[in-house]
Amino acid sequence: MGMPISKPSAGWVSGPGDRMAEEQSCESLRRQLEEMTLRNNERNNYINSIFSAMEDGFVLTDPSGAVVFFNKSAENLLDIDASFLFEGARRENPAMEKILAEGKEAQAGGEAKSFELRNHEGLDLQVSLSRVTSKYGDKEPIGVLAIVKDVTERKKIETIRKEFVANVSHEFRTPLTLISGFIEMLKMYGDLPEEDRKRSLEILEIETGRLKKLISELLLLSKMENRVGLEGEAAIDLPKVLGQVAKVMGPLAEKKRQKITLRLGSFSQPPRLRGDENWLFHAFRNLLDNAIKYSGEGTEIEIAAEESASEARIEFKDQGPGIAADNLERIFERFYRVDGSRSSRTGGSGLGLAIVKDIVAIFRGRVEVESEVGRGSTFRISLPLGNTE
């Protein structure tokens, strides 16, 4: 049997080997702690970076309702800063006060909540509140998470859609009511005088034409929005297109003894304007159609076009009644009319200028109008040109 190993006495002093082992152990623990700290910092930085990059705002409160975290989007949407992490330092902020009050109710009730509010910049915000609990142990409550979304654009689109549906319904209802009324009259009065019968049929024809035009323009808008029928980019001979438009609309102008004058500057060859020629024809025809309809008998309508180094400029100038300044910003809206009664006389649908604006946008151009009441209007289109090579 071997000799028993005796334990060190109380006065035992470690030797150099023992001290080295302790130092190595401490160094290993220090490195492990540094690695853990580094990984934890990297993880926190990763999480914070993700939250900061999110478009939605995030605000986290603890079970007492105190703010413990918010991201950059929440800071911008709710106009908050680091002072909101300290209850006594908070400044007045109605939007944040609403969120904190609703958050306390969500914490107490245990149910998710959702509501809308308007922030300091007038933006519409949708706020969703939900309780957050620990995923470990007995699911202790951590607090309430508020997710803040900017829904301003969505609400604007919804409003436009509702107005569009209402306007379309109204535009269809008016001619359909007239058509229905005259059909009923013709059925009831078989002995209607020939003159009255003829006038009734003329009105039926006019209103049917209005419906056909409205449907055609709505389909055209739909095609533009969905890029249906775009044949791709090709060289466009602008003088040729303007000449075709003037020729097609000539008979309508002649009925009112109007003169269409075409003034063309120099244009490069081969043509530098590129796009779909059919869409551009639609835009020019709508502008000339408006000029003819709203200009008086015997007036002149001038179409001018020229090229610069970077763009083509086209003008349609009429001698019509002009447009008041407070209407100029809205005339390109769908179904907007400067004078509703005038549209009934001319058969306008209120979509012509909206179509022009959308087509010019397809060409990455811009359309502007200059007008003075009693002195006519000038519509200017600027379209970017391609390279000469």
C-alpha cells in the first residue's frame, strides 16, 4: 500500500505552481467574461439596429407604465426624446399621453387595443397595444408594447377611392336618369308630335354618347394605371403627331368657325423623344378638345412646339373664358370641374385633364397651366428627350 497523502496544515503556503494555476484560471475566467460581454453587446447592437431601421415606431413600457425603450421611428412620429424615459422630465405631448393612458388600460385588462390619433405634424397614426410577458418561468409581465404606424397615405388613398366611386356613380346616374325618363315618355305617349319625338331622340343620343365617352375614359385610366397597352419605347415624330391631332379635331373646330394654328420650331432628326406615340396622341387630343369646346365662335387656338437641349415643349393656347386662380391647382384632379353647369353643355366628364396628367407622367414629363379669367388659358407640356447618339 502507498503512503497516505497528508492535507496541508493551516499554515500551508502555496508554491509557485499553485499561484500560476490560479492566475491561469483567473485569466480564463476574465477572457470568458469579456467574450460574453462582447457577444451581449453585439447582440444588443444587432437588436437595436433592427429596431432603428424599422419604419414603424416601437415604444415599450414596464408594468408600472414607465417608458423603457423606443426606436428612432417612434421618436420622429411621436416627437419624443430621452426625457420620456424619466417620468418627471416629460414635456407635454398629447399623442404620447394618449398612448401611455391606453397602455395602462391594456396592462390592467390584458387585452390588445388599437386606435388612431393625429401627431404634432398632422399625420394620421395607427397605434396597436399588446401586453408583453416573459417567455420563461411563469410568464411574468414585462410591460406593454406600442406599435405606431403612419397611415396618412393609406387614409388619403381610401378617401380618394371613396370620392372616385361616388363621382363615378354620380356621372353615370345623371345620363341614365335622363335616358330612362325619355324612354318612359316615348312608351307612354305613342302620339307624341314628331318634333318632340325627334328632340327626345336627339337627347337620348347625346346622353348615350356621354356614357360611351365616360366608359372609354375610365378604361383608358385603368390601362394607364396598369401599364396595359404600352408598346415600349420608340422614337416619336412630335410634329407628325401634332399634325395628326390638328387634322382629326379640325372638323369640330370648323363647326364653331375656329382656326387651329400650328407653330413648329426645329426638331432633331432622328427624333429624340421616345415613348408610346398612341398615349401622346391621347393627351394632345384631350387638350385640343378642351380648347375647342371652351373657346367661343370664331376664335383662334394656337399649338406651338419646339425642342431645347434636354426637352420638348408643347403649348396649347386658347381664347376661352380662362380659369380662376383658386381652381388652377385642382383642374387635373379626376372629375373636378371649374363649372359643373358648363360641363353639361359641353359633354365633359371631368376626366380629360386627369388623363393628360397621367400620360405626361408616363413620359416622365410635367404639365402646367397659365390662365387668366376672360383672357384664355395656356397649357404647357415639357417632355425629356433621349440622347442624340
